[in-house]
Amino acid sequence: MELGEVLRRRRMVRAYDGRPVGAAALERVLSAGLRAPSAGNSQGRDLLVLRSARERADFWELTTRGRPGPPGAWLRGMRTAPVLVLLLADPDAYAERYALPDKPGPDRDADTWEVPWPDVDTGMSGLLMLLAAVDEGLGACLFGVPSAARGALRARFAVPAGHRFVAAVSLGHPAPGEASRPSRPQRRTLADSAHDGRFGAPWRG
């Protein structure tokens, strides 16, 4: 599929038809995530893949514990995903990389970075997975991991203490009739998002 078509088709899929994701397709999606750039080529991200029914059930139980009332439509749909991928950032990998002699300069101390590049790079891995899913004829959704659940998830899935939960991606075959439900009625355009030469200057194309 051409990149332009992939971009046009990409949307968040929140309900799946229950079919499993083929092993080869899953590996291609995961491999695409590893093609994302990373600061200093630090590559400080890991993909924790949950495929078994028990693993997925534990994830949803831990992330929804204490939520009042029955599951809403979003949760009912997301629970049908046959694959969940937790995107984990490893800040220590960046600190180690930027402490090496070939990285001189004022920004070699990763602890002083204003921009959390490990999280940015890990998020880009998630975006490439979303695009690769479209190319495979699959659906995917990137969503947040509740802060209150992270300790329990860390214990359940043996996530090292230094790794950060950036996001999760659900993956599967879209349910029939499943349609994205954007929270905003319209997507921002270049006219109201791009600034030509200085902030506030209209985009002139």
C-alpha cells in the first residue's frame, strides 16, 4: 500500500472481530515500531507483547480496577483486541549513550533534558506500528496506561523498575462497521496549524 493511502486510512480502531493476528503480520508490525528514530541512536524502547487470553485479561483487570459501574462501550470494544503491546521507554539507555565520548556538548547529561526524548522516541515507535497495522489490513489504537495501575502491571509482567510506561497499542482485525469516533468534529488543517516564518504568520503554501 502506498504511504499516502496508509495515512488516509489510519484511524483509531476501538473494536475487533475476534480473529487472531497472524504471527508474520504481527512481527512486521512490531518490526516497524523498531524502525523509529531515537536520539543518539540510543534505541531505549521495549515492546511488551500480550497475546494470551490470560495476559490480556490481567492487563484489563489491573487497569480498570476500582472503576465504578459496568464497562462502557470503549472498554467493551477494546477488550476484544487479540493483541496488546505496551510501549516502554528506557531512560537509562539514553543516559548511557550520551555519556560516551562521541557525544560531547551541553546536552550529554540526559537528566537535564527539557524534552523527554525516551518518551518521544517510544511514542514514534507506536505511530509506526499504527501505520504498519493499516498496511497489514489490521486495525490498531494507541491509548494511555493509567498511572494508578503501573505498579501492579510492573509486578505482573516483570517490567524493570527503570522502564517507563509510555502508552499501549491494541491490535487486531476491525469489527464489522467499526468506525472511528473523533472527539473533535474536524481535523486541524495547515491553515490553522502551520506558521510561515514566525508564529502566527499565515501559511502561504
